Amino acid sequence: MNAPEKITLFTLNGWSAQQLAAVEQALSRWVAGPADAPAPAGLGDAMRYAVLDGGKRLRPLLVLAACEAVAGNAQAALRSACAVELIHAYSLVHDDMPCMDNDVLRRGKPTVHVKFGQAQALLAGDALQALAFELLTPDDDSVDVATQAKLCRMLAQAAGFQGMAGGQAIDLASVGRPLTSEQLHEMHRLKTGALLQASVMMGAACGASSQAKQATPAAQRALRDYGAAVGLAFQVVDDILDVTADSATLGKTAGKDAAQDKPTFVSLLGLQASKDYAQQLLAQALASLQASGLKNTNALHALADMLVNRAH
Amino acid sequence: MNAPEKITLFTLNGWSAQQLAAVEQALSRWVAGPADAPAPAGLGDAMRYAVLDGGKRLRPLLVLAACEAVAGNAQAALRSACAVELIHAYSLVHDDMPCMDNDVLRRGKPTVHVKFGQAQALLAGDALQALAFELLTPDDDSVDVATQAKLCRMLAQAAGFQGMAGGQAIDLASVGRPLTSEQLHEMHRLKTGALLQASVMMGAACGASSQAKQATPAAQRALRDYGAAVGLAFQVVDDILDVTADSATLGKTAGKDAAQDKPTFVSLLGLQASKDYAQQLLAQALASLQASGLKNTNALHALADMLVNRAH
């Protein structure tokens, strides 16, 4: 009766718990330097506050799941997982600042600028972005240089003007203006979709140097499609939850988009049609996984499902 | 009488003019995307405004001069030159914002947040940092992947919490507080020194893959020392000019450090001792060049001299 159970079926909770333990440990080790050489003058505190002890870590999980699907380099994947999370975390820090969304609550805690002041928040965000690229380029042989360069390229493109920052600029310009469905899609494809998709593709890129298991071009394309569908679904669900959930459940201020007259999928399509759309995107994502021909896609499958059917 | 003169002597003006033409053209091509796929919603305008048509381009010139000294890959050097300038430019954009230095004038023009608003300035800075890493990782064979990875690592470290961002955090915490000479040095070693030194070392790293011309470890160390001396001298001279030059000459608000009660080399050492110190650092930089054993150091020599003896 006390013998350990043998777990044979994949469960997302079990898998995630294992992956997240590694991610949290790595983040804790890498964010803002070792104990004997910490980031100076409170910067390290602000950086750690922005990153540690909070967040669903969806992007790291996508990286790790995609790496698993291609049986890639686990060290490269762990570094990539942390790097995408740092980019995500920095974007939240800057996005919350008074000149942007002016949000005071994030993950149920005061936002970084409320806690540390605007100047420190600005710097912490900047330093987190730099650290993301530092993590991707270790000065040892744990990640081959071709993969290092490729991961940096993918992350830089996903974070920059053709990705997240570009999407945020469209978002800024869109407040109080009606957007067409096409414009709304474009905004979200860049603002949140690019980094989510990059998470999947970076995980897949961690397999690039293991010739035997390298994903075929068709599998790469399928993972790209999966990433695009999942990235868009995430935002549709975010828009739905902004209307249907309360602040305590979300860990951030609910109803904010509507209050700021920001265009959302719900305001454009209506609530029910948005829910249908999210399910349709989930089906697309799962179909892409099937088309990839990759065997070990349990985690990618379960993550897509969780992401669309989440309550917060 | 009309026959072209044969130029046999190195002149910094002649060399710089040629290098800067290439840098300006490259920045103009690379900042915020091609004409048919520009950065969206005004973001590209803010990015270009922050980078183009202004600045001494000291960091790019240091990259190119160091690459020349090791006969490195010119394409890698040009990308590195632009990347360090993008990091410098983004830091100025963020540094000028109201929550930091609240400066309204930069290079004789309204600062980015005055011209485009704070939110767009924040995003433009963020996007410029990402673009720096994108430039270092071209998806072709112009720069070998080992050099790409190394350049990303060097730039990330110089820009992050162990470099520029860390120095800015110390700066933030230092306003109105007396610093020791050691603390002031540490602040500037990080805040401005790290990126200037990285410019030199990145230029030198562009020679890493050309076996025949690769700088010896001794030469690498000498260039590192040169970069450290030049980086520190730059800040000492900046502090001197903040006291001795006027805003029109500087292209930014003069006397600002004293007005904000910021510790400077002049406030710590006095004006004459600061001038002596700058000359002493110049002598150190030139001695390091000599010790490097590298032949083609004309440009590095002239840049150090110009940097210390500049009037703005």
C-alpha cells in the first residue's frame, strides 16, 4: 500500500510540476547574478521581484514541451525557457508603468514601479531584456554556437519591432479607435503571439544540432502553425477572461480593457463568438500537432488545451 | 595641379568620414525595417529619430578601429558598430524620460519622449535593444555563428546588470549622496565604461575566426586595458565639459549634474585634477596599445586622443 505508484499516463500537472521546478530554480540562480556579485543598488531586488514567485510560466512550458517533441538539448531549452520568461517579465514591468497602462496590481502584488519607483522599474525591465540574451549565450559547450546564434535571432525578432514591441505600438495607437478584425489580429499576432510562437520555435530549435532527432521542415512548419494558433487563442481567452473573471481570480485588474475602451475580440465579435473562436483555434493547434508527425507531443497538446480552457 | 593628392598619412577625420558613411548608411537601412515592412504605428519613426542624424558615433568608431587592428571581418564589425550604437541610443531615450533625468534636449533636438510621448519613447528604447541583438545574428554566412554568439554575449553583459543598467542603478541611488572615489569609479566603469570597453572588445572579437590575424591573448588583454582607460577617460571628460562648456556646444543641458547635486569627478577631485586625470588615462590607453603588439592601431590611437581632448 505504501509502494510508489508507477505513473504511466501523461498528466499536464505532473509534467508541469517537474518542468517548473527546474525553471524556477534556474531563474532564481540566473536573475540578477550570484549572491557574491549581485546586481547593484537595488536593481537586483527589482529584477527578482519582477520575475520570481509569480506567473504561469506558460512560455517556458511551451519551450520545454517543444524541445521534448524534438528530443532537443535540455540545457539549451532551459536557457531558452528562462530567456523568453525574462522578455515577458520585462514587458509586463514596462507595460504597467504610468506612461503605459498605469497598472498597480500584477499577479496579486503591487507592480514593480509601485514597489521600487518608476526609474528602477524602467532599469529593471531594460536589464531583464539584456539578461535574456546573456542566458542564451553561455561561454561553455553546453549549447553549440549555431544554436546560440539562432536562439538569439529568434528571440530578438519576436521581442522587437516586428514582434512584441511592434504590437504594443499598435495597441497604444488603438485606444478609443475602432479596429477592423484584421487590425486586431495583426496587433495580437505581434503583441502576444510573436513571443508565444517564438517559445515553441525556440524549443524546436534546441533540437537543431542533434541530427538524429532534428525536426523535418514539415514538422517545423507544423510547429510554427501550432504556435500561431496557440498564440492567438491565448489572447482571445485573455479578452474573454477580462470580461468574465474578477480581479482576484485574474491577479490583475479585470474589466480594464473595456474601461479603457480598448478594442478586444469580445468587443469585436461578442462573447459567445469569441468562445467559439478560441475552441476553433485550439482545434487548429491540435491538428497542426498531428500533422507534424512528431511522436512526443503530449505536453504541447495538453498545454494548448489548458491555455484555451483556463479560468485565469 | 589638379592631380589628386596621394594621402599617405593617417588622419582621424579622413578615416572617420569613411567609417561613418558606412555606419550611417547601415543604421538607416537597419533601424526599424525596410520601407515595405516598417515598424508599425509610429514606432519606426520614434526609433529612427532616436538613432539617426545625431550623435558622435564614438562607440561604432571604436568597434571599427579595433576590428581594423586585428584585421577582422568587416561585416561583423559593421553589425557590431550599429548594435552598440543602438544600445547607446536606447539608453539615452530611457535616461531622458521624466522618471529618470527628465531631459528635454538631446543633441540640440527635443528628446524622444517630448517629441513622441513617453509611452512611445519607452517602446522605442525597448525595440532598439532587441534590434541590437537581431543585427548581431544575421541569418546568412556573413558572420560565422561562433562570432555571432560571442558578440551577443559581450553586448548583453555590457548592457545588463553587470554593465550599463547596473551603473545607472548606482547613479540613481547616488543623487545627493557623497560617493567615495572608489564608488564613483565603479559607477562609471559600469554606466559608460562597460559599453565603451565592449565596443573595443567586440571589434577585436570580429577577428576571432580569421586564424591568421587573430589577436594573441596578450593583445586581447591590452585592448581590454585600452578600452577600460578610454571608457573611464570619456566620463571624466564628460564631467569636465558639464562644467566648462555651454548647452549649445554640448547639444544637451550643461551644468545639469551640479544642479542635480550628482557626484562627478570634478566635484570629487576638482577641475584641474580631473583634467590631469584625463590626460593620465589617455597615456595609459596609448601605452596599452603599444603593449598590444598590434600594428594597425592608428585609428584606436587617434580616437583615444580625440575623446580626451574633445570640446563637446
